Amino acid sequence: PAEGTLLFEASVPAGMRSYGAFFNIADDGSYDDRVTIINKDTNSEVYTQVRSGGTILLNTFNNSISYTLGQNFRVAFAYAASDFASTVDATTVRKATSGAVPSMDSIKIGIDAGNATPGSFHARRVRIFPKRLPDSILQSLTSD
């Protein structure tokens, strides 16, 4: 799709951290074109990434957001050509303003394109919107 928004709500039970695991991914079956919500390799933090044609357009790894084990967290991730944005629990929206939308034809929950790094989490809600929602709506969707 040329644009869209993913909303993902989940919790990770205490003792079940999923280092480097994928929570949600839209892709073309490869690692080169995808929109991803990932559990950071360290403690309880989530980050988002967009790759198009193998080029990383948005990567919030160094600005990841912490969540509390056992409590729900919400991630909203919006995309359109040269307009990518994500927020976790209504924090500051992270943005990228260049690049093409990746080629995507599938959505996966808990695995990546190679079916590796399964996540250990409880998914409460996954919503897909067929348009790129405004940043203020991303924050509203992820607030309490």
C-alpha cells in the first residue's frame, strides 16, 4: 500500500523478555522492504524501523522507548512516501521525511521475514489503517 498506519498494543510478562524479537512487521517476504516494530536487544525497550530497497529510512534504535514488563504498551507507526513516523505510549513522534514506501504484501505478528527471533508477548490489539494518520492522532491512539 502507498500509505498506512499500524497500531500495536501488547505486554511482555515479567521473566519473558524477548531480546531482539519482532512484535509486528509488514514486509514483502524479505529483509529489504519492511516496516517493523522490534523489541530492543537490551531491556524492555521498543523501537521502529523502515527499510526500502535495503536502505534504512527510519530507525529509532538509539531513541527507543522503555515499557514496563507486565503492563500494556502501544505503538503507532505511520508511513507514506517521504513521511514516516512512530510513537510509543504517546511520547514524542519520531520522524523521517525522505524515501519511498517499502514494497509490502504481508503482515506478520511475532516473527520476521525469515521466521526467526519469535517474540514472547501477549498481543492485545493490532489495527491497520489504510491511510497515514496525522502525528496528533498517532499520539492520541497510544495514550491511556
